[in-house]
Amino acid sequence: MPLLRSLSRREIGPELMDDPHLDPAEHRHALAGLSRLNRWSRAAAAFWPTLRQLAAGGKRVRVLDVATGSGDVPITLAKWAKAAGLEVEVHGCDISDTALSVARSRADGVTATFFQHNAVTDPLPDGFDLVTCSLFLHHLPIAEVVTVLRHLRDAGRTVMVNDLARGRLNFALVWLASHALTRSRVVHYDGPVSVRAAFTRTELQQLAEMAGMSGATVRSQWPCRMLLTWSQP
């Protein structure tokens, strides 16, 4: 494991996954590794109680997952909703053609729509009951984080953001998990870099306030993550 430098300050650096010239086959391998990490960390489970509550009583709920990657989180939610007999309409968006192709191929047995969208530069479509986002904000400089949070806020009634939390223990856990659960060199490199670029709970709370998400809560989410939740008044 690389030497643990101080993580008191955020260090944002380029990640291999963000390289537009990344070989598509290597990109798909990395997406499969991230999907495995999402299952291990129970990423979809962070959103499930809220989704189930919103869909109680037979209400039809529209969900949008932003920067969806291979779509494993919204596809999992759609499968759970189908098994529970809930009326849930699932959508996901991402900037990457490769990621969207993988997401569409994996949406077997559920109704899920995936479309291309740049969540940093362009406002999102609105009218969603629940807008989710996982492992995206740490890729961005602060100004873009605030912009994305505003776009999420304007797109739905309830917003939930699941991301890494910066810290020495989380750095160690992510390094170990990324090496144990996948052979992707992209994930091996990007995992620790992502923790260094992540925010603390206090920092994310402040960014939410800057984005006009007054009353947002940020709580720890085991393992290695934190969960921001905000609902329209």
C-alpha cells in the first residue's frame, strides 16, 4: 500500500476513467470492477428505503440516476422495486457512450432508460421524484460541484448523493477493496486517487448550502462513504 500522506486537505488529480482516450475494452473492465465495488459497499441500498417510502401506497415514482456509469445502481433499484410490486420508472444519464452501452446491455428484465447528458454543463430534465448520484462529485473542482448540485436540486423533489468520504481509514479500505475485488488497473489507480479528491462531511454540507440546498443532511455511510439527502420544502 502506498504511504499514507496527510488527508487533511483535498487533492484532486486526473483519474484514468476520466480519460476520453481510454481503451473501450479497458473502460468496460473498469466499469465491471466498479459495479463489483458498488455491490460490496451496498450503494443501491443507501437509496432503497427512501425510494420504497416514496412509492408507498401505489404511487408511481420517477427516478433519475446522474452520472450513472454502467447503471448498476438504478438497475438494482428497478429490480428491487419490481420484486416489491412498486410502480417505479427508472432513468439514468451519463456523458460516456461506453458506459451507456454497458448500462443498456445490463438492463435485462427491467424497464430502464439511459440517455447521454453532461451534468456539469447542462441542466437536467425535471419532474423526478428522486434524483440520485453516486461517486461523481469527487471528480470535480468545487465550482462544478456546486453547479451539479444545483442541477440535481432543480431536477427532483428529493436528492440523494452517495460519495466517498476523505480520511485515512477510508483510503486504506478503498485501496484494499479495489485490489481485492477487481484486476482492473484503472480501478487500482483511481480508487486511492478518488479518496484524496473526496470531501469530508462538513465540506459537502457547506457545498450543499452554496447550491441552495438548505436543510440538507450529510451522514456517514459504511463503508467509506457519506450520504447527502435533501428534499424540497
